[in-house]
Amino acid sequence: MKRRFRILPLVLLAVFSFMLTACGSQNKTQTIVGKWKSSDGKESVYEFREDKSGTMTLNGTVSKDFTYTVEGDKLKITTEVLKQKQENECTYTLEDGKLTIKDNLGSVTYNKES
């Protein structure tokens, strides 16, 4: 009986340590909201607004409005072309003020402007 009481605190400590580590790994202060400019020299800019709308601009001339959803590390961007909705789902990471978006064509890193 005494042995079980010695092991129980160790098991509980291990479980709580795991829970704190798992919760702490997600930085809640980082958000996709803001203006992001590509770092690859192609002049693409994404602006994500708090209301889940946004604008993408390519080469400083072509702009397209979109809506988006974020679930975990998944980013889904929905645009409308000729009254047809087009959805593009990709993964993203936020780290040190950089947003990296990856889809089946590759990945692009963006620097936060605002």
C-alpha cells in the first residue's frame, strides 16, 4: 500500500508536466491578423483582418479580397472568381514575426508589416 502512495505523486507530476508543456507550446499572443509581405522578392502581400476577411495583392497591382478560417495549423482561404467560390487549404506556421504558408506548390515566408 505504501508503495502505491509513493508512485502516485510521481505519475501525477508527470501528467501535469506534460499538460503544461503541451499548453505552453502554443503561443497565444501570436496571431495571423495583420499585413504580411513576402520575403522572396515577388511582392506579394496578404492582409488578414480580425473579421476573417482579407486582401491579397500581387506585384503591387493585382488585388483580390478573400475570407479565411484558421483551425490549428490549417489555413483555408476562400475567394470568388466569376461568382464561383474557390477554396485553397494550406498549413501555416507563425514564428518570430514570420508567417510561413505551405501548400502543394511549396512554401512562402512573409514578414509582418503591421
